[in-house]
Amino acid sequence: MSSSVLYDVPGPRAQLRNRILGVLTLAVVAAIIGFVIWRFIDTGQFSAAKWNVFTYTAIWVRFGEATLATLAAFAVAAIGALVLGFVLAIGRLSDHAWVRMPVGWVVEILRAIPVLVFMLLLYYGLPVIGIKMSSYWAVVIALIAYNGSVLSEVIRAGVEALPRGQSEAGYAVGLRKSGVLRLILLPQAIRAMLPVIIAQLVVTLKDTALGFIITYPELLYFARLLGSNGEYGSPLIPAAMVASVIYVAMCLALSYTAHRVEIGLRRSPKGARVAGAQPPGQTGTDTELIAAQRGVGKFDSNGGGAGF
């Protein structure tokens, strides 16, 4: 009988026990889902009166506007978080303590503040000192600050996880630290950490829902507004179901796009070179070609060194 490095292969009794536990788990989950659906039916959540509001075109137009508001906040927040993440990650990778330590404190503080608290401080706290901010920018800035700090740690971890030989080879052929980061380390780290980056962007998309607390007219805000409307029978559960389906569709679309981008990076010649593969006919390492083509060195002809 073959065995695994981490654990022994389960025998017949263990396999039977695992199957029984799996069946019991599925039965419990199915029972919970069935109970919830039964309670929805018993309380009339699937009745025609509750869903009649969704036959109006104006309601779907409002859902579309709320979805666009969600995407507008997410687009700016995602770009800003990526930019901030790169800046903070490079700062934390600096060799200079006077750069690395303050940036580290900024990252820790931004990660420690909950996104909702950040939004409330920006929207309700700043007017106390005479600064008024719209709900849109309060949502966007809070998302950028939190997710940017998290992404900076993701990028830094990806760089530090690479073998030391990667950076040493770059220094050996005369690249400065900025060149090693930009041309060797960061491309590999981004490709390696791309699933984690995309997962954090999905979190950013879902966290836009917190904007309803500060009256930002995004998807959850409109679903709550519609669900509390007594004129339409207060269809809170149906509105939440529709909003949930839209959120799931947006997250799946984002994940699929990221998956296609990852496949494209793996198939592209540039991505293959970053991963360490050499195209046919190429001799020498990538760092040697980079140094030969750019004519840069760790020390220039005047003997000056460049630090970072």
C-alpha cells in the first residue's frame, strides 16, 4: 500500500467512515437549506404579491443604476488599491530603515481599521472639522486604504518568497535594486500571487455593499430601500435574493476575467521568460540580456552606486 508524505493512505474502515461523515454532512446541509426554503414558503416570500414589483421596468432600471454605482466605486477602488499596494510594498522592501519602518506602521494601521469604521470617519467625522466628503469618495477612499494595505503585504510576501538566487543573479550582472525589482522580482511575484490578488479584489467588490450605511446608492442600498417599501408589500427577501444574484454574477465575471488573464500570461512569450523559460535560439540568462541591452550596472563608469 502506497503512503503519502503527510499522512498514511486511509484503509477500508477509514474510507467507510469518511464516506459516512460526508453523507451525514450533505444531509445536514440539505436539511438546513430545506428548512430555510420551507420557512420562506410558509411566510409567503415566494408569493406573487411579493414578486409582483419585479414586473415593473422602472425597478430593473433602478437595479441597473445601483449596479453601475457599485461598479463605479469598485473600479476606482481596485485601481487605487493596486497602486497603493505597489507603493507600500516597495517601501516595505526598502533597504533604508527610515523608509521601511514608517511604511510598515502605515500598513499595520490601515489594515487594523475596519472598512466600515473608515467610511464612517470619512463621511460623518470629517464634517466636524469642516471637511465635507461625498458618500462616493468616502466609500472609495476607505476601500483603497484597507485593500491597498492588504495587497502590499501580498506583493511583499510574493517577492520575499522567491529564491534568493533570483536577486543575486540580477546584482551579479550589474542591475541596481530598482532594476532587480522591476525586471525580475515583481513580474514573478505578481504572477505567483495573482490568485490572491484577485481574491482580494473580489473582497473589494463585495465591501462596496458597506456603502449603504453612509447612504451611498449602491446595490445593497437600493435592495434595502425596495424591501422596506410597504407599498409593494415590503419584499425584503425577494429584493435581497435579486441583489445576491447580481453580486454573485459580478464576482464570477471578475474571477473569470482574472482566470483568462492568468492563462494569457502563462502562454505569452514574455510570461514564459519571466517564469524562467528561454525562447528557442536564446542563449544566456534573462538578466544577462537585460544588462547587455540596457547597458546599466550596479556601479556606473564614475564609480557611483545606486541604492534603494
